Amino acid sequence: MNTLPSVTVVVCAYTLDRWDDIRAAIGSLHAQRHPVDEIVLVVDHCPELHARATAAFDGIRILTNTGRRGLSGARNTGVQAARCEVVAFLDDDAAAEPDWSARLLAHYTGPDVAGVGGLVRPRWTTRRPAWFPPEFDWVVGCSYHGLPEHLSPVRNFIGANMSFRRSDVLAAGGFRADLGRVGTRPLGCEETELCLRIAARRPDAVLLHEPAAAVRHRVPAARATWAYFVSRCYAEGLSKAQVARLGGSHAALASERAYLRSTVPRAFARALRPGRPAGLRTAGALAGGVGVTVAGYARGRARRLAPAPRTGPATGTDAPAVGRPAPAAGGGRP
């Protein structure tokens, strides 16, 4: 039997408002059937949270983000500090299923596997809105209808549940600090950009989506609104425009083209079938979500803003890349 590689799990946190979620995330890691070798909690420029976590948690490393404020900087800090062969990421408002670590690590059987990601199930704190299309669950940071249902190679992962060989992340330069979420600002795509970069640097690299490696991601009431849906779609379009400038639109948008050609039209047709609950509203959300995302992308392309300068070699995660076609049902956000 092959020995599973060692793994550091990085959890990034930025606010005391998520204290209960952070405790649940750390608790789920301690409860893994295959024990994780190291847990690193990176606190993003919040001294109060760092002090509270230091007093509350034993047996984990608690660090402060040494880079630019934001999720990318915090992840880079965690990757740089990690001591294990594989570095995995769990969101501070997510909890891993007990077999999560084993399911991820089982696929690092050859040097061609650069990363493994998994399923992100939404855990709505209120009832899921009847109009909210499952094809747009990426809006709330979760896996969406259209992703592979079995082990498959993908272009990129969802940030709440992903892992990489640490050496590949470092060699690619880590996550770009000028991409991604800062606080509650709903920008993203830093995971897509990193995955593209890893693939461009090493064309033989494989990124695998393993749906059996699952986490539960809390979706608060504030994200179950039409206003959040619209703002997140628009922000995704802006983010995709920047990734397209960095990595080339062919690679950066390959999965999105397949999503728009196949996943969304099928969902639209299902929503309009007679007797579908909230069918018209769901169809409207599908059409509106696509339209707003495209508008954000167009706005981002029109701005033609130069990306902010890197703060030196990234010390952790994420890479985009040019030159690797994505599978039709690519991983992570569409």
C-alpha cells in the first residue's frame, strides 16, 4: 500500500464575527479519520482574532498574514510556513467531512498530480431561495451543477476545498496578491489564475476533482438575496476580465464557454417546464446572472487596468497559466 503524503491544512481568517465557524473548521480537522499532519491558522491583519485564537487553540500553528491584506496574502503566508509535502486549504466558514483528508491525499500517487480539489456543499443558514439555480452555486462559494460527478481532471478548484503539492505552488510563484477577496469584497478567481499558472509552467501537471472529498460551506442569510447574487456575478465578471488579461482569454475562459453553451441552456429549459416551482424566477435568475456577469467582464476589459505589481515572489499558493485547454466541465467557478 502506498503511504499517503504529509499534509498541512491552511485555514485563513480575518474577523471575530466568524469565531464559531472558525472553531467548527478547526474541530473538523481534528476529527479527520486520517489525521492531518499540521494545521495552520493564518489571521489576516486582525490582532484581536489572533489573540483570541492563540488563547483558545492548542496543537495548531497560529500565524499573522505577513503579506498584503487579503485572502491571497494569507494563503501565501500559510504556504510559505507549511512543513508538509501537500498544502490543503479549508475556508474558515467550512467544515470538512471526516474522510476529507484521506480522499484528497489518496490521489497523490504520481508526480504528475499537482493538486486535488473536492466538493463544496452549501449549508444554508436559512432556507435555500426557491429561485436560486444550482448552476449558480458558485455565487456562494460552493460546487455547482455542471461539475464532474466522478473523479476527473479539471482546470481549477473551488477555494474552499483544494490542495496542491507545495513545491508546485512555490515554483509557480504563489497566489497573486492583486487578485481575490479582501474582507467582504466579493472578488475572486485567484485560484483559477494559480491553477492556470501551474499548468502553463508544467504542461504534464494534472489537477483532479474528487467529489468524494467533501466539505460543508456555511451560506449566511446575507448571501441568499438577489442583491448579493447580482453583486457577486458582477464581481466575478470583473475578476474573469483580469484573469483573461493575465493568462490569455483562451485558457482563462475555456470552461466558461462550455458552461454557457451547455450547462446554462439546459438549466433554463428545465426551469421553464410546466409545474416547476418558481420556474420563471429561476429562469430569470439564470438569464440575469449571465447578463450581469458578462456586463462585469465587459466593464473589466474596458477598464484595461494594469495589474498591481507583485510584492515579490509569492510565498504560497495560486497560479494561472496559458496554454492548457480546460475540460468541458472545468472545476471551481465556471
